[in-house]
Amino acid sequence: MRRKVLNMAGAVAVGLAASGWAEMELTEALKISGFVDMSAVHKSTDSDDTTTAALDQWELSFLIDPAEGVSAQVDIDDQPSADQGGVEVEQAFVTGSPLEGLTLKAGKFLSALGYEGAEPTALYQYSYSATIIGYPGYANGVGAKFDAGFAKFYAALIDGAYSGDQDADSISPEFQIVVTPVEGLTLQAGYAVEEFDATTNEMGDAVAGYDKGIANFWAEYKTGGLTLAGEFNQLYDVQGAGSDGTGYLVMVNYDWGKLGLTLRHSAVDLDNGYENTEYTISPNLELAANLSAIFEVRFDEYEGGDTDDATTYAAELLFVF
């Protein structure tokens, strides 16, 4: 069984992030979708073993389509296991199509960059890759997508690609191009950056300003039940000044119908000495049309920090509607 993955490069950019799974139509102009995600995880390191079981996240996505050419999306969610602080509006934005091929949006929305999606419904396995530390997140701003047929172009101006701090004094740009040269093959290139001012730390020492950013490239090929993917990230000051580096991901997934298997390898290597290399094996099973069980074994090796190498076993139950 293949996870119900969203094409984040396309779906997010046009404001259809919930279109990867079933929707319930409440009225002609209002649809709702969402998911409930829970897991049990055992993590073993040289110094400690921990076991957790929790409701990880639930989300409701409201899709509002009051008139032709205009729509809105509002996502509310809660992540109890992450001590998020209760229910929050994850994103809320309005989209419009004033011209054929052109889509505009404004509000709070997710970055279009990165192969792996932000939600469990947008992953082939339970965990995120090592290189996801460079991904931008949710931010406030305006964006535009133009579908030229041979390629899709996307640009946005936001209040902070990484901080989403509602401060318009320093605007972050984001760019993306997606092409599908042959059937089944998708290629993406994108760039985002946010400027952080110089400050002082808790000890009163000066901390230099830096530009945190990412140049993101990924490719995906699908044929029959097979999905192959690769990603490369050039990272800029992702952990503060002096932490440039690179990250990558390679993944293969095969779908036998109700049964699927994902193999993934990813790594990140920064100039400040931090390194993380991971290997993941993740079988998954469709228990019902809207219910999936995902299992994972993950091996992490770390350098340049106090983090121990780890082996993680996870079992996840994901209900979508």
C-alpha cells in the first residue's frame, strides 16, 4: 500500500493541500477533510532507552469555494504529544485565478519547498529525513503560481521563511519551478532565504547576523507501483552563522495494493561539525479504505554533537477522511 502522498510542489502552491485524500462535502461551497495520527515509539541509544505512545496530531481542513475562481482553505490542528500548546490555526489563505494559468494566494501558508511534506499524510514512512532541518515552514505573505504548460513557476514574499514572525520589516523571498519532461517524472528546483539580525545571547555575547536559507532540488519518478525519489539541499546557516552545509535523500517505495514498503537513506553535513546519517525501513499496510498502519525501523548515526547514535522502532496508525 502506498501512503497517500501529496505533491507538495503543486498542491501547496495552488492551495489544494488537502486534495490528496477523501473529502466530505458539507455544502456545495464547503468541504472538510482531515486526519487523526497516533503512534508508539521505542528509541534505543547507548545511554538511554525510551518508549512513548501518544496521539501525535489531529487536523481538520476546511475548503471553501464560494464563487468561481475564488477559494479559501483553513487548517486547524493540535499536536498533544509535542506540547504544542493546544488547538491552533496552522494555515489560512485565500486563492484566486484572475487569468488562465495564473493563481494568486494570500494569508498564512506552507512553503512549497522540500520533497517530504509537513503532514503524516504526505510521507511514505513514519519519520522525516535528516535533511529536513533545512526546510522552510509556515509563514504569512502572498504568492503566485503560473502554469505555462511545460513548467509551473511559483514565487512568494513572506514574513519569514523559517520564523513566520509577522514582522514585515524583513521580507523573505521564495522561488520554485516544477517541470514534468516525460510521463511519471517530476523535477523541482527552489530557493528560500530569511535574514536574521545580529543579537546577543544569554551571556551577553554578540551573535553575528546571518542569512538562513536553502537551495532545494528533488526528482521523483513513478511507474506502476514503483516510486523513486532523490533530493539534494544546499543549506545556508541553518543552525546559525557558520553552519552552511549539504543534505540529501534517496528513497524507493513499492506498492503492492494493500501492502507497501519504503526504503530511505538521508544525511546532512554542516560546517559547524554536525552530521546525521540515517537509514529507514518502513513497511505499511492498508487496514481499511481510510485507515493505515505504518511500521518503521530507523538507524541514526551522529557526529559533532552530544546526540547518541540511535535505533528507533515505530508503529503508527493513521486515519484520514
